[in-house]
Amino acid sequence: MNLEVSTISVPVALSDHSRSRTVLVAAVAQALTIEESLLLASSRGRAEIAFARQLCMYLAHTLLGLSYTEVASAFGRDRTTVHYACAVVEDRRDEVKFDLWLVEFERNLLGKLGVHHDLAP
């Protein structure tokens, strides 16, 4: 895992939700070596799968600017589950190594989404 993050809000048009979710899920799946289908499954799965899904929901909310309700709809979850997922990831960001990985991951993800960004290192 490669770690780093800063909070960026890049609102995505409603028509882009599906594409953005697809790119986001594919990127998280690849980075954490988990099958994409497991991240979209209705069951919780193993702890590492649940965390990867929580990371997807966190990124959809913080990076893409989607509301909890929009993220919940995109992932087939309840908005309170999205809120919990965001809290879990925020707590993990207290770990310097994870935070550094997440910042870099966000930069790469923004590039894959074609969003131009100007983040300080």
C-alpha cells in the first residue's frame, strides 16, 4: 500500500456518477489487490474487503463531492453506512503512512478522472 492525502472537493456532475464510481472502484481494487466485484457486493465480506469498500465510499464523498445519499445509492448502501465508512477512513488518516499513501492515491485518481488539480506536495 502506498500512502498520502489532503481533502479536495471536486464536484462531479450527476451524469458522471457511474463513470466516476467505475474508475474509483477499479483504482481501489487494483491498489489493494481486491476483485472489483467484491467491492460492489451486497455482503460485507472480509475485513480487508470492507475497508476497501469504505475507502471507495470515502473517496466518492470527499474527493468527488458526492453527498452521503448519492454515495449510498451508488454503492447500494444506507447513508449512515457511508457516514460510518468516512469516519473509519478519517480515523485511519491519523496514521502517517496511510495518510501519505492516500494523498498520492487521490492525486493519481484525479488524473484518471481527468480532473486537473494543483495540490501542494
